[in-house]
Amino acid sequence: MGRWVRAAVVAAVLAGMIGLAGVVLGRIFAGALLVELMAGAGVGAVGLSLACRRLPNWVVAPLSAVLMAAYTVVALKIAAARAGNVEPLAEVVEDSVRNGIPRLLTAMIPVEATPDTVVVPVVAAWLAGLAAAEVGVRAGRVLLGLVPVTGLYAGALYVVGPNADTSGTPTLVFAGLAVVALAASARSADRGDGGPGKTRVPVRARAAAGLAAVLALIVAVGPWIGGRVGTTPVDPRQYVQPPQVDSLDESPLNRISGWALTPKEPLLKVSRASASPGKRLRLRLAVLPDYDGVTWRVGATYRNAGRVLPAQPRLPDTQLTEVHQSVIVNGLTGRLLPVVPTPTAVQGARVAFDAATGTMIRPEGLTPGLKYVVTSQLQTPDLNLLPTAESPSGEAVARYLAVGPDVPDAIQRLAEQLADGNGAAYDRAVTIEEFLAEHYRRVADAPSGHAYPNLSFFLFGPRGQGGQVGTSEQFAASFAVLARLTGLPSRVVVGFDAPAAGGTVTAGSALAWPEVLFDGLGWVAFDPMPKSRNPRPVEEDFTPRPTKPPSPPSEAPTPTETPSSSGPPAALAAPDDRGPSAVVVAGGASGSVLLVLVAAAGAIVLMRRSLRRRRLTAGSPDDRITGAWAEFRDALRLAGQPVPAHLAATEAAAYAHEPHLLRKAVPDAGDLPPLDELVAGINTVGFSPGSAGDAQASRAGEQAIAYAEALRSRRSWWRRLWWSVHPGPLRRRR
């Protein structure tokens, strides 16, 4: 009976430690559902092994796997019900298993406990409980049994990363539970069948040896751990690319002119807003803060989100209006979801959210008939404070002051003229607004485009040749560029002018408008659209040099899509009447440990692939060439021949083809692919930043991948396998 009690104590401790892992991971989740599901998985896995102590291992492992699958399905059903997911259970399970890891690592914090964000923690908790109970309870090796639950706890800390406060109290409780488990097992050994005199000395000797091992471990790793205490934890989310907008949505400002040509096309149907400050209500589709002289871009980082979205900080002296509205998609395409700013809750669609801009996308894309309900908090600043408000400056708003290179002289001189005599930020913004409204005309058939040549022709082109007319695209883009040139942080917003009473939103309701950032008031919208049908000619107030009409813009490329995947299983051995042997321990642990190792290897492979994709496809051509160079250097490190730091790019390429250096790791190294394009690209980045093109970046990436694959193919099979799962490149991201 004493053995059963001690086994029950150890089992309870293991289940409690798994629950603590759930508590730690639950700090980045909304609500307590994840903690409850992980605790249930721990109790189920450990309790099953405790109840089946008399059965052989080869029976318990398959039985536990079946129960794990059943429990996981139940957990996903509960999570789906809590999240309001009405899709068939089979589809929910399939989608969660396929996308569990990337969605967990790309979800917005606080993470909602949906099926795809809880499936990985629940399965991991069950596997850790199974491995720990088989080794610690059934085989009696408690110290080894603590390894799986400690790994689960460490994994929870890693996933949380820097996104929550420190876990001091849970960690102390976790360590205390480990001591309780070890104490229970020590009492069991001390009262063995051979009598006190025969066992007490060996037990004490083992205890002394264990203490010495612990002290040695403290001496060995203590300084390293101490040095890491003050550092910021690594965020695993940086290795996984969140949902992206496609080319159609990267710059929706280009779509304004197309919508203007088909003004009666129905795009949306909106319900009556629960509250509205006026008869019209603006729906925000996209915020475009980045401009390079050619295109205004979204530049947002969208994170998978649940039904409840993080609330935006309330600004002082603003009126807060809560707006509830349902939207039905009709002819609108792309991924961006139009909403009243700023959304705090959404139902009816799985979304990804960018907290910086308050905009949303549906990763699967919009489809006719899609209905979603949005709750928003609309902040209206006190406009009476604008005349005395200042605009911020410095690094914090550098993004909103940046303009592309080679600003046309005429635009620069116009900005200087409008700023002259207007020291206050609001005065400059109003002057720009009035200048555009008084001198230009709005027409539906104006050509699309907002690059510098397009804006120059819009601002200064002769009226008889099509100049000085445009859509809201040119008005908003011109205002934002002029504002930035006068020191005002600005951005462009694309959206729709919807009826507050509800109704159909047509393509003719689409518009773009500029916003300026003011201290204490946030982003304030301006309206530079013409107020008169007979605007004054620009030449009356400003005489630029003559300009030529710009060339027509090219069509935007079509969007693309992407997916992901995962997998597990294993078995165990049989017991002996006289107590557990090394064979029993190894058999009991091998299957579960193998599953954990396979899962870890799979996660590393996914992170490595995501890192390579980000290096070679994200950012400017300079960034992609730098990423290709990092892939090349990682390949040589994995081959055991890292590039010496003092070598230039050309010398490094020659070093990579020297047979006497690579012969040991790579026989027949003379046939390795060339690196001339990669070397030329990295030299261009180093000596002429910004002059590299997309084609050059693509060729550099292709050569880096070809070289790495050729280097890997010349290694033995087990070295090729280790190459694929080596975590080293994850520590050297760029």
C-alpha cells in the first residue's frame, strides 16, 4: 500500500508540474481555457499510466495514444465552441493539426484559445505526461521522469519569450514540486526489501554522488545562466512569417482610379451603425505609412487574432464612441477587411490584425457573401486644440517623415512656399489642404499613379494636357508628400464613405485621405478634395518648371498563396517482477522521447525554411542579397569550414572552392556551383547601397541556394540529415 501511495504522490506532482507549464504558457493567452486543457491532458496521461501500472508497456503506450487523440478532439471541440467556430469538427481538426505550429507562433498576443492555437500545447502536455509517468511512476526512475516535464516547462517559457513578465513564482513552485517527487522516491528506496542495514548506505552514497553532480553542474553552467538573467529572451515569432498581404493589397491606393471608373459597382453592404457621430461613416480599409517616391505601401505586420482584439490606448481629450456594425462582402476582392476604426472585437471571420494601424485582413481572402460583425471604438479628438498642437519629431516618427530619393525640385519648392510663414504644425497642414482644394479638380477618369512623375504632372502639368486633375489618390498622396517635406508626420488612408444608416457601399464611395500626427491628439484626418468646380490655376500662385506627362502605369501582378504541415508516433517494452531494469526504463521512455525529438526536429526544419524564405524574399534587393550571403556563410559553417572574418567577398568565394580546405568534408569539391553573381551583389550592397535591383537579388539568392545544396549533397546521409535539423543558422538570422 505504501508503494501505491508514493506512486500516487509522484504522479500527482508530475501532473501538477504539467499544469504549471500551462500556467506559464497561459500568460500570453486570453482566458483560462488553455491552462485547463493542458492540466487535463497532464492528469489524463499521468493518471492512465498510474492506473495501468500492472499492464505491460507495449499495451499502455498505444492505449495512451488512442486516449490522447480522443482528448485532443474533445479539447478542439471545446475551443471551437468557445471561439464561436461553427465549421464541421472534421475540418476544424484537420486545419488545426496542419497549421497549429505557425498559427501559435504568429498569433497576436493575447492569443485567443482557438483550436489551432491549443492543439500543439495539448498534445505536448499529454506526451510529456506519458513519458514522465512511464519513467517516473511505472519504472520508478523519478529523476529521469522529471526530464520530459522540465522540457515542457522550458518549451513554454521559450514560446512566451519576452511577451510576458518573468515567471519567478511558477518556477519556484515547479522546483519545489520536483523536490517533493525526489523526496518521495528517496523514501521508497531507503525502505527497500533488503532491510535498513543493507540499503541505507548505498542510498546515502547515491545521494552524495547526486549532490556532487548537482554542485558540479552549478559550477559549470552557473556563470552562463547568471550572465543570461538580465538579457531579453529570444522571441520565436521572429522565425515564422506572419500572414502577408498580396500585391493587390500591398498598395490599395492604386485601386482608387479603377473603382472611380465603375462607381455603381456594389462592393459591400453594411448594417445601420449602433452609434455614429454623423450621417456618413468612414470605413478604413488600409493605412499606408511607407513611401519610396514610387508607391505608398501598407507596411503592416498582421498577426492571427481571435474574436477579441487588443484595445488601442485612449488619447486625452478625445470623445470615445463605440460602434457595432455588420458587413457583408459583395464585389470587394483581396484580403483587407474594411472596418470602422479602431476594431476591438470581430465575429464571423478568422482575421489577422495589425495593432499599429488598426487594420485587419482575412488570410484566406474575401469571398462574396462573407459576413462579419465588428465592434469598434471610434476616437474623435477635440479639434479646438489643433491650432496649438505640435507634431512629434525624431526617430519615433522617422517612418512618417521619410520620402523617396530625388524629390523633384518643383515639389520641394512648393512645400517650402507653403511652409513659409506658417510656423505652427496645424497652420502648415491647413495651408496644404487649402492649396490643393483651391487649385485642382477631381475627375473620375484621371490616370492612376502616385510616383513623383505622376504627382509632378498632377500638381504642375498644363490643364490643356490633362494636368491639375486627379482622383482622391493624387490629392491624398500629394498632401502627404508635401506635409512630410514641411516636417509633418503623415500617412495615407484608403477606405469607403459608408452611410451610417446602413445600405450598399459602391465603388464610387471609395476614397483616399491623408492624416497628420499631432501630439496628444493622435492621427487627424484632412480633406484636400476640391470645394469648387472652378479651381484657380496653379500658375496664379506658383510657377514651376514645365513637366511632361508621365508614362502609363503597368498592371499590378496577381496575388499568390501559401500553406504548412506536421506529424508524430512510437511504442515501448515489458516489465520484470523483481523491479525495473535499464531495458525497461529505456523501453518506457524511448517512444515518447522519440516523439518529442521528432517534433523538435520538425519545428527546427520549419523555422529554418521560414528563415531562408524571409532572407531571400523579404525586404529591399539589398536586404535579399545580404540574406543570400548569410545563407552562403551558413552553408560553410554547416560544412565545418566557416569563412574567416578577414576575407573580402571575392576572397570568400575563392576560399569556398579551394579543394584542399573542403576535401575532408566534401570530396570532389571542384564541381561546386559558381558564386560570381552573389559576390557581385554583396559588393554592390557594400559599395553602392540602394543600387541593386530585383533581378540581381534573385540571381544572388539562386546561386546561394545552389551552392548550399551542392555542398550538402556531397556529405554522408547522416551528415545531410544533421545539416537539415541543425539549429545553428537560427542564432545567426541575417
